Amino acid sequence: MKVSNQTQIRLLLCGYLILLLIDIVFLKFGSIVIAVNQSLLYTVFALTALFIIWRISLLRSFELETTEHIFSIKYGHPLSGELKQIIEVPLQKILFLKIEKGLINNFLIVSINSKKGMKNFYFRTGLLSDKELETLKTITKLGNIAELDLT
């Protein structure tokens, strides 16, 4: 089974890039349309551009894949073009999965039983659809993992 947010992240990236382009075009022609002080105009649009660039830098592509015995997570930035393998462990070593819902992003917390004790891994997953949440619940039942906690 596979859960991925790559299409959502690509759409968000395109949206942010369009907003950045609109910001730059309006910065160029804003003084013609609005009669306002140049320094105020440059400050507002520079802050807007910085906010958009900051949001682009926070975007992460996420792919969770499970087979009968292996649980793997690939994670990366959409502009890098490739996802890096972060976790690949046997399904029996996973203690629980937890999704914390935020205002803009969801975070997936994966707890793994290792030789040194329990380790937690945090992944920014974006906004997951109901179908993807159901797939995660199915994965927890498949691997005898503690119930998926949605908080």
C-alpha cells in the first residue's frame, strides 16, 4: 500500500510560484496602479515575497509504502526532484503511528522499537485526504501496529 502527497505538493508549489510571479509583476507596475509611497510598496512586496519563499522552502514530498514485511518512508523537497529513503524497517519494529493535525500541515509521528529503545521520527505530510487516512488505518491493522492516533 502506498500513501503519497506528491500531487498536492506539486499543486501547492505551482500556486506559490504563481503568487510569487504576481507579486513581482505587481511590484513592477504597482506604483502606476496605486498612488502610494515607493518605500512602503517595496517593503510590503518584499515581505510578501519572503513569506512565499519561506513557505516554498517548507514544502516536503512524502511517500509511505508498505509491503507484507517492510515499512518504508521516502521524503524530500519537491524542487530537488527525488525522494530520499529515510526509513526502511520491518513492519514488526513499528510501535505506533500518530498523526498530529496542524493548521496548515499534518505531522506523521512514527515510533520504532530499536536496540537502544524507542525512537520517534517526525514527518511533515501536508494535508492528507480521508482516503489516505483510511489507507494509514489499513496499514496499522496489517502490521499489528497500535491504532493510528489522529489528534
